Amino acid sequence: MGSFFRFRAFLLLILAATHLCCNSIAHSSSSASSSSTTMHTNNWAVLVCTSRFWFNYRHMANTLSLYRTVKRLGIPDERIILMLADDMACNARNKYPAQVFNNENHKLNLYGDNVEVDYRGYEVTVENFLRVLTGRHETAVPRSKRLLSDEGSHILLYMTGHGGDEFLKFQDSEELQSHDLADAVKQMKEKRRFKELLIMVDTCQAATLFSQLHSPGVLAIGSSMKGENSYSHHLDSDVGVSVVDRFTFYTLAFFERLNMYDNASLSSLFGSYNPNMLMSTAYYRMDLYQRRLEEVPVTNFFGSVMETIHTVSAYRAPSGKNSDKDKIKLSLDQSVGLDERRTLTSSNVQDQINDSNTKVSSVIPPYSYLHIFFCISCSDLKDGKALMLQDQLGLLEHLWCTFLNKAEKIEDVDILVNYGLVIMFPLVAKTNCKYEDLSIGGCCRTIV
Amino acid sequence: MAAVLRFLIAVLLFSSIATASLSQEEEEFSEELLLKPLADRKVLAHFHFESKAPPTRTYGHHHRLFPKALYQLVQKFRIREMELSFTQGRWNYERWGGFDPISSSNAKPPGVELWAVFDVPHDLVDASWKNLTHTLSGLFCASINFLESSTAYSAPDWGFQPFSGSLRYGSLPREAVCTENLTPWLKLLPCRDKAGLATLMDRPSIYRGFYHSQRLRLSSTEFGSTEVESGIALDQTLTVVLQPTTSHRASMTYSSDSVLQPSWSLSSIFGRKVSGRCVLANSSNVYVQVERGLMSELKILHAEDEGSGADNLTFEKTWNNPGFELSIAPNRVIKEVNILHDETSIVLYEYLIDNYSNSEPFDLGFTWKFPVVWSSPQAPLHASRFLMGSGNERGAIAISLKATEPSDGLWFADTIENSCMLRFNVFQVVPWYVRVYFHTLQVFVDGKPQSVTDFIERMRISPSEDKVSPGVMEMALKLPCCVKSVTLTLEFDKGFLHIDEYPPDANQGFDIPSAVISFPDFHASMHFLKDDSLNKSPLLSKFQIPRRLVGLVSCYPSCLLS
């Protein structure tokens, strides 16, 4: 008898310790893999053309082609920062005023009727570029010239111009170096200015520009590798200069086939570049990027396709995080299961909404994690296991919701956790379940 | 029953009084287009959009037609008056006129020009100016924020406008103007460029023009101490000089060896037609103006054509005459009242766009039938500015003014003791790196050097300070009317610039902002028959100065330098 009590006291100590470490691990895992806890809410595009002078017409056409694509696929002007270092459309040397073409057939006027350039001419400098990225402006700078992204933003950063080994030339008078760019991206990450960032560079030796990046959540592709040049595509004898670069030309060829509703993935975009046609190797780096490229639709960066969640009544949005978790973690193979889980979530939503006393359950996710963690020893905690447990979440959430409905009055979450601890301790001591049982959901189910 | 009736009547009365009082204060918006054939085979198209908002004190903060961005601008920076213009090209005063309302208010220096008068204490004006430039750069997609530094703006006292000390003036001569500046400008209109006259603005056609200038003028009485509160008035104008493409008929030569002017229509110069008015506009009109010079030539042509027994050309039928023909009969013909003498006057043909729609668009055609050569009214002096010397060796800026032929005593000259004197003001801002030595100012009248004090009434100089402020010169000169030419020269040295102060395309050199020459004694206006309906047209009412102000309104042609 005494040994049993001593065993129980020992277990209690272990549980308290694991509770503390689980708290810290849960918090750190939630902050490190922020992509799993914050929802993707908006898309931004920063399009930079760094070249001046008439013979660099093609760089302007590159940037404007991307501008047009991004606008066509849904990103509004308010979310686009367009930096053009020179004026080609109304240049005295332009035979076609207010028109910029990226093809000698002149079918598409990239300048259009509704273009809004945020930084133009002498304003396109390395200083302003880094200010835009890091968000450190003078107080008088207007909102249309600021990158007002947050931790749910996906940002597309496209840079074109003349570049070289670890640098990008701005307007023939200054350079942006790769470590400057890496520092700026690191600052952005620290300040939570993006959820995911796609850097696309179309210059000579483009891949060297992002060689120094080390922030997570960044995907980068360049038009050529170290030692290679990027070439223009064709010369327009009417305008008199080359009108587009090869890398951007083939990027556009890919996007012109798409509309807003297609879900072509990034891997198909990256795979569409043929080194023989480009005359250079389009190199991309995904070591800092957590998601698999086959799962990421291109409209996550190049367009703005938002998921709509239908609700019965207005002004009571459900907690978006639940459905987002389901969406992210399940691969496309489990599309059937996705429907099931979606319906389950929506029925959860119904429950929540119909029950007028319920508070919006923003408190659900972290604490369901915590409660699962209690059931297993935290030293076994790895992402894989947490994932498997999360698959069960859809089923468990229903039960959790009913639990929460009863516990609605509890404001202080710590008290809730402590109550849980107190409740669970004798049960754990009694049942003494093993991990395998828990994974199927036996032990935790009874507790919750 | 009686009580109910009385109650109903009271309610009706109350509502009618309420609506009556509300209807006195309303936002107004009107749009107009003025087309004018120019003497050198080109066409002037002048779009004018006017929007008025009643005072905030009585009307409130929420507006239906007035753009919110500008209302907030006025409120935040306490603006009394502001004008912002984006221009490319040079206004040709000789061929296009220098003495009419259009050229005096719409011939602007190339690049960006901004001036503003604030209703704040003197020590806060500079801070307001800085914030204003930043806000405007975000609003109009231009680098207006470069005007924030003290090297780029100046504070003229009386040389530019007869205002008090809170006027700030800045100009960027090298700023490009393109579609991205027009896009937000059009978004300030209630119908944007989707309905009404603004649908004509085909961007390639506008930017192909010889001269295009978009201007925005704000004036408000929100913060002033004036008794009459008229709210905020916004004027947006776009002035374009276009070259119609020549047709085959132009190859015909006539007896005087002159070539027929190219005929044009709205669809040929803009590529579009007007398919209806903006429903939010009070009035939507198109005017075709025939200048005095052209009118007199047409009268001669008519007299030659018809022979001696012909009746006089009645103005109602002048839209179809031996010289030219308009494809649509105008709704109204407006004739200018010539108070000097009853010779030829300016004629305006008015078209109302109300009756036109998508199925029946408005496409006015102007067909020339006989080559006519005429000249436009000129300002008293024709000004030009140039550099003398080379490099640092005897470099000098020279402003040369030549008297033009007075067109039949159109202008009133200031008579002092029975001698005719011509007065004009010169306002010039020079960047700090062009170090002007103001003590080397020389005045040459008719080629002979004269003493400076003989001709300069008053002068205000603000010498430049390296990297801090530009050199500002305001000068008022008075000359006898018989003078043929005046030249002012100022010597300068080039300042030293660090390598990071050069722009990236330093090979193109530096542009000096334009000087402004104004004639305070002259007025450029057109008087029309005093008619209530004319007052509803903002364009015409701006052209028309009420009689009591004759002689006090100045005309400001600007002198442009490349």
C-alpha cells in the first residue's frame, strides 16, 4: 500500500514536470512552426525593376508582366508595391506612348489604363527597397508605399535587372548584396511580417542573390546559377530593343494558361523551366521551406484566392484555425477524408453557433494539444506522432466542444489546465495505459 | 379627424422646409470639354471637371460626390489653396495663344509643379508642406516627396501670387508623367473614367500629344476667417494638344499655296466616342471654340464667297460656313460680348450630352473646307530664357522678353501721367548648385545696357545656401510701352556636388525649374452675354470675369526652359 502511494506521488511529480516542459515545447513548437498555427490570410506582391535607361526596356516589361499577371489572378493594387526605376511607357524614345509590350506581336499592352506605380524613378534605391521590406519608414510615408503585411501574409518578391555574383545592381549607381537581402528577410521574420515568402529573381547569376538566406518559410528561385548569364528572349525591331527576358517569358507562358480557379502547383511551375530554352539553369532552393511544392498552389503567391467559409449567421465567424489545421495537415490523397472532416468541422461550427452561450473557441487548439500531451510521455513527442494524433482531432473535437460548453464560464485558462491535471492524475495512475492504446485513442478518450 | 389632418399638414410643412433648407446646400459636379482648332493645324482638347462641397460646419463630413481623399487632405493639412500640375511638353505661346484663359491658367512648366497656401501658424507651414508632399506622392504615384527637402521648395512673397507668407512653391522639372499619374486623378471623379466625358481619355492618344497637362486645384474656406463660407471647390483639368492625322484631301493645294488643315472628329483624335453623360453630373457639355482671329478670317472668306450682295453671316449659322463645317448642329451658339468694339468676337458652339447614349454616341466631326490661316492673341511680351557662356567661364542666365504685336488694343495698359507703362513680374527659383550672383544683374533695354534702378520697381532676393535652400528672385519691372525688347542677365557659377548627390543618370544634366512671368495689369478673359444659363457652366464662368473685377485679374504665362 505504501509503495502504491509512493508510486502515485512519483507519477504526480513526473506529470507536473512534463506539464511544464510540455508547455514550453508546445509554445516553442507553435512559434517555430508558425505556419501551423497562423492562417494564411492575405497575399502581397513586391515587384522591383532596378534598371534605368531605354536599352533596359525588357526589365520594365518583365516587371509589368508580373504586375499584370498578379493583378489578373486577384491581388489588388493596394497589396502590390511596384517599383519601376525608369519611365519607359512615356519615354520620348517610345514609339508607342503609354504602351509597353513584352512581345513583338504587340498584342498585350502591359501598361493598360489602371497602373499604379508606388516607387518610381530616383526613388528606387537600395535604401527604399530595404525600408519597404523591413517596414521602417519615416512617419510621413503614406500607406500606399508601405508593405503592410502581417504574420498571415504570403509575399511574392520579384526582382529583375542586372546582377552578378551575390549582388543586384540598382540604377547603375548602387548594389544590393545577398547578405543585405538575407538580413532584411531575417528582420522580416523576426517581426513576423510574412508567413511565407517566395523570392523570384531574373538577373544574371540570380541564384547567388539568395544564397545567404537562412530564415524559415522562404522559397527562392532564380533564373540562372553562379557563372551563368540570363538572356533576353527576342528583339522587337519596331520598338528597337529586346522586350522580355527568357525566364520571365516562360513564367508568363505558364501563367497565361491559368485563371483564378486553377490549382496548378509550384512544382509544376518550377518544373516547366527547360534549361535548353532558358539557356541557363533555373535554380530554386526549398531547404528553408516546410511545405511540399506539390501541395502549394501557385495562387498562394501569384494570385489571391481565399478560402470562403460559409456561416449561417453574420458576424459570428467560426474559429478559422480548426478548418485550417485540417486543410494543411491532410495530403491531397486523403481528399475523401477531408470532406468527412470538413463536415464534422462545420457541424462543430453549427453546434457552436447554435449554442448561444458559447464563447468563440479560440482557446481550443493549444489546449487540446496539451491534453493529448498529458496522455503520453512528452519525451516521445515528435512531429510525426503529434500529426497522427491530430488526425484524431476531428473526432475528438466534438467531445471537446461539449466539454468546453460546460466549462464556458472558466476565464482563466491556467485554472482549466490545473483542473485537468487534477482530474487526470488519479485516472492515469489507475489505468496505467501504454502509448499504443493512446494512439488509437483509447486512453485519452476516456479522460476527455 | 381634424387633429389628424392638422398633424399631417404640420408634418408635410416640416418636411418641405427641411428639404428646402437641405437643398440649398448640395454637392455639385459638372464636366465639360472644350475643343479648339489651333493655328498650326493642331487641336486643343481641354477637359474640365468641377466638384463643389458645402462647408463642413453645415453639411458635415460625409460626401456623396466630393472625393474623400482630397477632403481628408484639406482637413488634415488645413489647406486654403493648392494647385498640383503634371505636364509634359512645352506650350507654344506663339502659335497656340498667350492671352486667353486657357493658356494663362493651363500652360504649366514641364514636370510637376505644386504650390499650396496653408491656414496654420507660420512656424508650422514647413512641417505641413513636408507632410503634404509625402501624402500627394502616395496619392498620385509620383515622386512629389522630393519636394520635402528645403533645397527643393521656396516661399515667394508677392512674385508668384499676391498672397501672404504661408505660400510654398516647389517644382520638379524632370518628373515623368504617364498613365500612373492619370489613374488616381481619374479615380477622384465620381464617374471615374467609366461614364461621361472622361471615357474619351484614351491613354495612348493623350500621351502622344504635343502638350499634355493635368491640373488639380483645391480651394477651401474651411479654416479661413472669411465671412462667406463657400466650402471646398475642386477643379480638375486636363489640357491636351493633339495632331489629327492628315487625310487625303490635304494633298490638294489651293490658290494661296496653303494646304488644307486636317479634319478631325472625336473618334479620330481619341479613338472613342462619348456614349452618355455621367449621371452624377449637373451638366455635361462639349464646347467648340472659334477664336477671334479665325472668326475674322472666316468673315473675309464669307464675303469673298458670297459676293457683295450677301447678307451678314449670322452667328446662328456659323457652324456651317465656307471655312469649316461641324457635323452636328450645336444646341446653342454663344457669342462673346466685345466691350471694346463690335468687330469679330469669339464664338462658342455648345453641345449638351444629355441626349446621347450608348446606342447613339456623340461623335463631333470638324471638317475644313478651305485652308485658313490665322493668328492667336498674344501676351504683351514673348519670353524666353537661355544660358550664356560655357561651363564655369562667364556662365550666365538670360531672360529675354520681346514685345509682341498688340492685337487691336486688347489689353488695357496702365496709364501713369499720360504715359503708357508696361508692368510685369518675374519669379525665378534656381537650385543651390547653380550659384547665381545677384549683384551681376544687368538690364538691357532695346539692346542697350541700362541702370537697374530705372526699370525695376521692387525686388526681393533670397540668395541660395549650399545644400540648404535654393536661390529665389522676385522682381517687378516697369517699362514704357514702346520698348521693343528687354533682356535680364545674371551670372552664375556651378557649385560642387558630391558623388552621391548626382542622380543615377547624371549624363542628362540638370534641369532648372521654369521662371514665371506675370502681367498684373492685364486680364485674359472672355465676356459673354450675361445670361443665367451661362453661370451654370463652370468653364464659361471661369472665362467670364464680372465687370467689377476688370483690370484686377492677372494673367500668368510661364516661361519655360529646357
